[in-house]
Amino acid sequence: MLVPITALYAAPIAFVGLVLAARAGGLRGKLKTAFGDGGDAELHQRMRAHANFCEYVPLILVLMAFIELNGGEAAWLHGLGASLLAARIAHPFGIGSVASPARFFGAGVTALVLLACVIMLAWLAYAAT
């Protein structure tokens, strides 16, 4: 079975992840730091931006796919996907400061999307039983 709505958002979101990985890897090569951050604050920030992406995005995309496979409303899936994409684009711009609006938006919206996915999937599973 296909999940076209989830796929529509997974592709550009994955591109964001690729950019984050390239930014961290490029600086790692420039600094000749094979492991860790070598004490470099900028490399540490880039690594954390990429790691944070990897900590949340795969789970949310899997949940979105389950929602879609279980008959979730297309409008809700588009809202989740667009919100997640906006959040993951914004988050890295604010990773250098705890008080950054971009970081607050990115982290907050990501958390809300995750919570919404959990609630929606639980509701769909309950309704199907």
C-alpha cells in the first residue's frame, strides 16, 4: 500500500537532513576531526543540529505513514507534514542559542507534531477495534 502524502513531505524533509549532515561533515573535514567535535563549538552545534534531526524526524515520518495507512484524514497529514518541514528548516538556524525564536519554533512545533501523531494514531487504532 502506498503512502503518497507522507512521501510528499519525507522527500524535502530528508533533503534538510542531508544538508545538515553535509554541513557537519564538511566542517569535520576542514578541521580534520575524525571523531567527536574536537572541542570546536561550531562543529558541536552542527553535529547537534543533525543529531536532533535524526532523533525526531524518522519516528514522526513512521507515525505519519501509519496514520496514512490507517485512514487518517489527508488534511491532517498535510498539516503535520508541512508543520514538520517548517520546524525542521527553522530549528538549525537557532541551535546556537537556547533563547532563539527559530530554535523555540523548531523544537516546539516538532514536539507538537509528534504529540499530534501519537494522539491521531492511538485514536485511529482505537476506532478500528
